[in-house]
Amino acid sequence: MPVTNDEAIRTILRDAKVIAVVGCSGTPGKAAHDVPAYMLDHGYDVVPVNPVRETVLGRTAVDAIGDVTESVDIVDVFRPSEEVAGIVDATLARDDDPVVWTQLGIRDRDATDRAEAEGLTVVEDKCIKVEHDRLLG
């Protein structure tokens, strides 16, 4: 089951340093832009994953999660629920075992169950900014 316990979420956020944001937007005012900007402002290294932009938030964007070269602590998903399975597959192919975090309204129980069965931690259907502000703000 995805993590829902406040203490576990607090620990994830406190220990994380690098967040790869799949679907990171270059458009201010969109949650997929403003949430990663908040995380960047709060000391996290944000890696934008956006195949149509060269930079987002002043940072070099990569096309896919598999293109992120540094170790990732959280893969934050801002893509439709039907894309979660592919993102989980790409995350499972990594060597760093990051937390899979899907934003509000984004759910795929089969994909997140598979991620958990392979040993990944999952936080599902929660805004990382809201949780950070509430638990660590």
C-alpha cells in the first residue's frame, strides 16, 4: 500500500535531495511548474523531465527518467494516470531505487503495486508541495 503515514512522508521529504519531476512544466501558474519551483526554493535539486523543453526553471531538462544521470531520491509524477505504468517501468530500470510520488489525482494501482512489489516506496495521489509545507514548512 502507498505510504500515507505523516511520519513516513516527513522522513521521505527530509532525507530526499534530488527530485526528478516527470512532466515538469515551463509555464508559470501550472502546478507542474509551481510545485517544482517551490521544491527548488526549499533546497531540493530538481531535475525537470520534459521532452519538449531544453530548460525548465533555469535547469537543463531531460527527455525521460532514464536520461537522468544523477542518483534520484524521488520521481515526482505530473503526467496522466495512464502514463504511470511506463514511468514506473523506467524507474524500476534505474539503479537508485527512488520513491515514486504521484501528484493529486494521479493513480494507477497496478503500476504502484508493481513498484512496491519490486521494493520501491510509493506515495500516491498527494501533492509534494502541500505535504512538504504541512510537515516540514
